[in-house]
Amino acid sequence: MKESGNSLSQETKAYWKRRALKAETEVQTWRRIMSVDNSMEMQIVAENAALRVAIQEIEEALSSLRSGLEVEAE
């Protein structure tokens, strides 16, 4: 064990510096993960909007067909 107070201080500074660098790396990793997650979420929102429009158009087409069939049946 080192007896000098200065050496202990240097070890403590090195420890906290390593910890800070590790924390910065983790923050960068989480930012990348969140960026990808947000991108995927926006893609899903766009796909859902397109699907809603398609479903609405299909419902309108089916409604039109039903109305046409009802007129023919009369």
C-alpha cells in the first residue's frame, strides 16, 4: 500500500477520471440507442398512418359495393 498522501490523491483522481470516461461512453451509447428507437418509432407512426388510409379506402370501396348490390337486389 502506498503511504504517501500525494500518491493516494493521484490514484483517486485516476479512479474518478476512469469513472467519468466510462459514464460518458455509456451516455453516448444510450443516445445512439434512443436515436435508433426514435427513428423506428417514427417509421411505425408513418406506416400506421398509411395503413389507416388504406383501411378507410377499403371500407369506402366495400360500402360502395354493398350499396350497388342493394340497388341491384331491388
